Amino acid sequence: MSRGFFKVIAKGNVGSDIDVGNLPSGDMVVNFSMAASEWYKDAQGNKVERTEWFKMTAYRKTAELINEMVQKGTELYLEGKLINSKWQDQHGNDKKTPEVIVSSFDVLRRGKERPLADAQPQGQYQSQEQSASAPQNNGYMQPPARQQQNNRVNNY
């Protein structure tokens, strides 16, 4: 049987403050919500807005970069994988919530809360976790370094 996956590509606005924590290993983890809106016309021709909210989680270097660069209101383009986070409610019932594990992101527009003096260069950031599945170059993996090209920064 072949292995499958669910890849997510999303563009939207961060709707919550970044919640920062640490894994038992000491690596950083961040959680935040992100919203995306779309408009359509109903049967009467009225313009209707629909907003969807999703939970986002990032680990290690990606989490560190999000913690430094992103705040509520930031517009992001991101890529990741979709998982179902399992938990129990107050009555002991098993629940599942869709969650996106962020592997790379691009800051499209900053939120209004962080002064520009603190701003980092805008660009695309790709997690080191993704490097294990990256194409090999003559049998060698790309070195773990940032390469800047056209205002985009990638972490291999």
C-alpha cells in the first residue's frame, strides 16, 4: 500500500496571539489560529462573506521564526500538512480537530501591533523538518543554510 498525505496551502490572517511552548526536548512549539474569508452571492444576489478558522502549529526553527515575525493580524501564505488532533472534552468524549502543521510560510503583510523597528525582512521560510524529504543533489542533501533569492529566505 502506498503512503498518502494531505498537503495544505493557505493564505489568510492570523487571528490570535502566538501561543509559545516547549517540547520535552526543549524545542519550541507555537500555536495560533488563522482565518480566511471568501465571498459569494446567495440566491437573491446578495454578497455574503464566509470565514473559516483553523488551528496552526509549528515546531522547532519554523516556530522560532513565527514567534519572531508574526503577530495577530499578520497576513500569511503558508504550506503544511493536515492532521486530526485528538483530545477529550469535559465529559470524557473523544474529539478530533483539524490542525495544520506548518512547514513553510511567507509573510505577506504585517499585523499592526508590532512596531516596524522590530520587523524582520519579509520572505518565505521553510522548516528543517522538510529537508528530509527534499530532493537530493548528486546524492547529497542541501546544506542547512539560508539562501536569499528575490526577497525570499529558505531554511533547508
